[in-house]
Amino acid sequence: MGDDVVLNIETLGSEPMEKNGEPVEEVHEEEKQKKKQFHSLDSLDKEANKISSLRSASKVVSIATVLQLAFQSIGVVYGDIGTSPLYVFSSTFSNRVPSKNDVVGALSLIIYTLTLFPLIKYVFIVLWANDNGDGGTFALYSLICRNSNVSAIPNERQEEMELSAYKLKIPNKNLKRAQRIKEALESSCWAKTSLLSMALLGTCMVIGDGILTPCISVLSAVDGVRKFDTGMSKDVVAMISIFILVMLFSIQRFGTDKVGYTFAPSILVWFMLIGGIGIFNIFRHDSTVLKAFNPIYIISYFKRDPKAAWISLGGVVLCMTGTEAMFADLGHFSVRSIQIAFSGLVYPCLICAYVGQAAYLSIFPENITDAFYKSIPESVYWPMFVAAVMASIIASQAMISATFAIIKQSMALGCFPRVRIIHTSHKHEGQVYIPEINFLLMLACVLVTASFKETTNIGNAYGIAVVGVMLVTSSLLVLIMLMVWQTSLPLVALFVLSFGSFELVYFSSVLYKFTSGGYLPLTFASVLYFVMYVWNYVQTKRHNFEVEQKVSTEYLNSLGSNLGISRVPGLGLLYTELTHGIPAIFPHFLTNLPAIHSVLVFVSVKYLPVNTVPAEERFLLQRVGPKDYKMYRCIARYGYRDRRIGNEEFELLLMENLRNFIRNESWEEGDSSVEGEEIRFLEKSREAGVVYLLGHSEVRASENSSLLKRVIVNYVYDFLRRNCRQGFVDLQIPNKNLLQVGMNYSV
């Protein structure tokens, strides 16, 4: 808009500033000539750089802090991968009794699977592809979006690229290849849709992982009771497991992310026990299984029976369940702490545990269905049983909490219907509880456990979720290596051959068991993907409609300072998704209301593809129209992990920033005569009362739309919208201060 004045609010001193050796006043004169009535403070980049520098410095922490974080990560991150020895060998040989050579071959596969994927790929490569310290599928997606204009979030502003979170350390060498890839992505609608679809698919797989982890972990741990009561049926084991699961989900509302920190010692004890018992079994039963460290036994294993070996990969892959959690939960820790914990404790203990089980199975292969508990010495059986149940509960807790965090990220980026989000920690923004999702997760876990009753088929389902997420991560990481890191092509090719090719082999194996439970995560993922894609599609169409129907500047100028109706004392906050122009709902308010407030602020709450927006960069303010209109625009920007501030705090911050805006604008123009008068008018209007103005929209497909589009928009989206939280509830707007006007959207 030609009548807008743009100003990003900062706390400024009264000292004159210089930029590139020139007085700031001269710089502003040049900008005024270029941008007419648009003004921006030159200190924005300087302040953003200071924030970015502080953040970089904060990453340099003491060794003691890193070790403390590494200890805490044991309880939060590694419960899932730590409980995998409960069921890996039984899932690998689910339909046959293995020979000693088969056990050695499978052990060799497990050793090198753990080495290749969790250790080398994730710990030493993937962790560095973080989004300002945050990990997960959406972190990879946001990293790509910040380096190319492929974001699914509409109406991105140039000012947002000035956020400190957008400033990335890119190698100085400017490779033409990276630029060509960037241009190709930006010019292709198919590429943008594919990237979004890939991010959503990875997210859905992680949520499916969050459903299956509690089932298989708790069920396999409780199954240990049957060693001393062989007459106990699978139904009884399933019922006990369901009881534990219901209790686990029932305590989520108390903020059980703290469980991970509180029970880090329990997981530490678990790793020490499985590692120690593994070493004991090696010397007690058969130390010759150590030859499995020679990868030649993998080749021999496949030569003996290629099809059986290929099918067994579906069980071997379960040894790296929870690997994605190392990356997804990175935001609570640091790269170094995750690396130290896995390399120094988790990896060696897991290797010892699997080698010990293989040593036992080489002597007693007939016990393959219950290899973990049968290999435990009698004297420590019950302590191990208690530790296993505790570890499985903590492992389940970690994935449940990760699911909540992922849903919050998806909703913030406009890819999930609005749900109630409760923050359970004042220290960690990412620790949230979502009642609706908690109930659905509990229902799904109970149904899965009651239906399958044993870990074999659940393991088949689990494998698809694990490998599916890994494939998505690898695909996005290749794009980051080419475009962001600007890695040489030989290294990228080596990465694809070393990891991508083996992941595809594993994926083909787990798909073979599609009818034996493998359909479960794909069903979950398909339903979730459909919901998320429909919501994002209609929300984008809805935004495009608002952009097309926005009110022109000429219309606003023709109304005059009174806007064609009476203006009464008060502060009106009109919420809109538009960040430029006047929304189409505004004339509806003028038509349906007898009066409008003396001060009007167009508020746009916008989530960006960054993990967090610093508080000092939260607001972007503009003046709308001439000064005597007393109209402003406020864009409140959040990252996908930020906590939404309440209405009272928002009003206070808005008033403070508006006052600063008026002062800085007067300072720029060299006219402070009206500054005090406008600020007093603003404060008087707020004292008269604050009213929130919202449009109640009904979205319908246009008449010339296809049948499929009409079904998706008129029925599927409408069902989702009516059964999720309303906008004013999500925005934390009190009912007594709310005023809504209806409007139809035709998309």
C-alpha cells in the first residue's frame, strides 16, 4: 500500500547512528525517495546481528554443561532404542528356528545397521542439519524454505527475512549448482508441493511411531511375566499392557515430559544392566559369536538363503527404532551432548546386549521367541523385569511427548486443524500437552494392543514407520547438502549410495510384511496425511481469496478520517490473515456496525518456518492510511515452537510498541510536535475499552469447481473446522470483548 509506513519496533537510544560511515538521516532520505512513504530503521540489521551473535555464543557451553545435558538426554531420547533388545531377535526369526550361522549373520547385520545409521548417519551427519538447534522433519523443511522461496506458508514478507533466525552461515564459495537448484525449486509448483508432501509424510510417520512405540515396548516388557507362569495367556498379557498404557496416557496432563529428566538414572541403570548381562553371556555361553564383527558373515548369511535373509531384515531394522528421536528431540539438548551420550554409553551397551543374546541363542536357538528374558541369569531376572517395564514406559513417554510437539509445529505452520495446546513447562517451550491428541493416541494404542496381542505383528508395522521416516530424512538432507551446505557431488553420491540404497532395501523387506501388520502405520499415515493436506490446501485457498478480495487504497481514502461512520472512543483490534492491504471483512464491519472505534489496529498472527522468533523481533508495525485515520497494522510473528502470548499481555506489548512506533516515526520525520498528542489519544482510547473484531467465515467451493474439490472443501474441511477449536478460542480472546461478523469465502 502506498499509504503504509513500515517500522520494525526496537528499543532505541537517543544517540545518532551511522551506517556505512554515513549519517542515518541521509540514508533515510535515500530510502524515502526509493520507497516513498515506507520507512525502516537502519538499526534493524545491527540489532538482529547482535541477537544472532548472542545465540551463537550461547552454543559454546562448558564441558560440565554438555555432560549434564548428555546425562539428561539418556532419559528423554534413548528409551526407545534402548528397549529394542526386547524384541529384535524374536522379530528377526519370527517363523523359524535359526542355526548358529544364521544367528551370527543376523548379529553382524545388527552390528553394522547400528553403526551405519544411528551412529554415522544421525549422530555425525543429520544432527548438523538442525534449525537453530531444533531438529525433526519440519526443521529440515524450514531450513530448505529459508534458503529458497518454496514455503507453503503464504504471504511471506521481505521484512521477515531480516529476522535473526533467518541468518544462516552459508559457505563463502558461491556454487552455481546450488543457485540452479534453488531457481528450479522456486519456479516449480510441483517441487513446492512435493517438498510439503514429503515433510507431511515424515511427520505422519513419526506420529505413527508414537502410536506403535508404547504398544510394542510395554507389551514386550510385560511379556516377561510368562517365564514364571507359562500358563498365562496372551490375552492376560495384553490386558495388563492395556492397563499400563491407560495409566500412562492418564498422567500426561500433569506435564510428564519431566519423567524423562526424573528417570534418566533408570534408563542409565537399564543400559548398564543390558550391557553387563551381554558381556556375561558372551563369556558364559559362546564367545565365538564375536566373529560377527567381520562383515563377511553378512554375505554368507545372504548366500545360504537369500529370500529368508531378505525377509529377516524387517526384524533387524527394529534395532534402530527411536533413532529419529535423537534428531527430533535435539531442541532440548545440544549436538555435542547427543553425540557423547550415544557414542559413549548407548552404542556400546546396545552392541554388548545384542552380542550377548546371540551368544545365548547359539547354544539355545529354540528359545528365539523369548530370547531377551531367557538369556537373563535367574539371580537378576526380577530386577531386569522391573527395569524393562520402567524403560518401556519412559520410552513410550518420549515418543508421546514428541508427537505432541510435532502436532504443535504442524498446527503453527497451517498444516493441522486447531487443537488445544497446554504448555507444561515454563522453561521449555517445546514441552506441551494436547488433550484431544492424547485421547486419540490412547484409543489407537489400546486398539492395536488388544488386536495384535503380541509383538511380532506390531514389529512388522513398526519397521515401516521407522524406515519411512529415515527415507524422508535422507531425501530432505540430500537437498540440504546440495543447496545449503553446498557439498561436493562425490560426497553427496557417497551419502546416497551408503545410506539411501540400504534404506530402500530395508524398506522393501518391511513392505513384504504388509499384510502381517505392515499396513497399520501406512493406514495411520494416510489418514493423517489426508487431514493435514486438506487443511493446508483449503487454508491456502482461503488466504488467496482474501488477497484477491482485499480493499483498495482508493476505497479507504474515499471514506475520510471518520471511515464514513461514527467513531467512538475505544481500541479495536481487527484480526486478519492478511499482512498487506485492507481485508475484505473490513467493509462488512462498516456496513453492519453503527460505529467504529477511534483507534483501529489490523492484527495478523503469523507463524514462520523458524523454530523461534526473538521477543524483540516479535512485532512488525505499520501505519494504515493518513495519520488522522488513527489506523495501524500489527503483525505478531511466532516460530513453530513459540508460546502464544495471552490477550492481556498482548495488549500491553501492543501499546508499548505502538508508543515506540509513534516516537520513532516522529524522530524520523523530524516532527515531534504531534507525538505527545497522538500517544495521549492512543492511551485514552485504550482506557475506553478494547474490542476484538473477528470475521466468522464460511468456506465453500466455487460453482465451477470439480466434484472432488467440492467434497473436500464443502464436507471434509467443513467437518474438520466445525470439530476443532474456533479461531477466537485459539487466539485466547475473551468472549465479553469479542465481536464477530460473518462472511462467505468462495474458493
